[in-house]
Amino acid sequence: MVGIEPSQDTLKWGSLNSQNITFGEAVNMTPDFDAQFDGLFGMAFPSLSSAGLEPPFFTFARQKLLNANQFSFTLGDSGGRLDLGKVP
């Protein structure tokens, strides 16, 4: 379980730059949430947001920062990537 509070900052992702973006910041985690990661990046529909916040992808789309309102994940044995605004 994770405790989440809204935070606001500038989010830069490659050439994308969104100022004053609101996101959920994990402020505490219970011991059973023992995953090793640097963070979570919400890519779900806004209705699934546990904190009731607009996910960053939807903010990028609303601000017309994307070439297309699409994203894709590429996963492989040696790593993966996330493309925003295009599908390779």
C-alpha cells in the first residue's frame, strides 16, 4: 500500500516540457510494498487514478504537446522503452 499526496512540478520527458503538472507523490509505503523501483509513472485512464489526479500522458495530450495521442511500450530481454506521441 502506498500513501499518495498531490505534488506539482515541471515534468520533462525528452523534448516534452509541461510546467506546473500535478502528479501523485508516494509519501509513505507499507512494508508489504517492497518493489524495487525509482518511481511510478501513471499511464492509466484518469478514472483509475487512486488520487483522483490527471495522469501525465493525459496532461501532455490536453496541452497539445504530442504529435498524436498515442503511446507504446516496447519490452525486451535487455530493457524497454516508452514512446509518447507515436507508435514505432
